[in-house]
Amino acid sequence: KAKKNVPSAIAHIHTTFNNTIITITDMKGDTICWSSSGAIGFKGSKKNTPYAAQLVAQTVAKTAKENGVKTLTIRIKGFGPGKDSALRQLQASDFEVSEIRNVTSLPHNGVRKPKKFRRR
């Protein structure tokens, strides 16, 4: 793989109740590196733990530094348990964090309700 030299990047933290995925992109949106708790080797219910998210953040931070990233804008999406520990680990990894934004989508009205049950 060719190493890129990107001084500022965006870290996308996507946490669900089953997994944590962290992707680091440049400002255009092209992926520099990514990792998930499943890619590290966790299986089943261990993937959604804060410890797994912390290890994912460590792995991504290491490869991002190899690609020359110095400043990060962090975007968090989802409601999973690994959200806070991944954020803390990225802040502790000697990156200059310029912005932290929550981009979790919220439904305005949700899905349509099921049709009312009728007995014959």
C-alpha cells in the first residue's frame, strides 16, 4: 500500500449495538484507513464492548499516524456502548482534535404502523 501524506483528516466513529467501525478519511472523503472490532478478531457479543472499541481506535490511530495525520475532526454516529471509549482513545493518541460532532440520524416520524388486525 502506498502511504499518503495527509495532515488533517476526519475520523468517522460508527457505533452500533453489535459492532464499532472507525474510518479515517481525508477532507474530500477518500478513505485513508479503517478498522472494526470484528476485523481485529472479536466475535459475537465481545464486538460491542467498550474495550473492543478502544482497541479499534488504537489500531486506526497507529495507521493514521503512519500516513501523516496530525489534526482530526471527529464525527460520531450511533448509540453503541463503545462510543465514549473510542473517542477518548483517539484524543489520547496525540492528535490535535479540532472538532467533535455527533451526526447520529434521528427519525422524524419513523416507519408506518402496521395495519390494524381484524377478526373474521
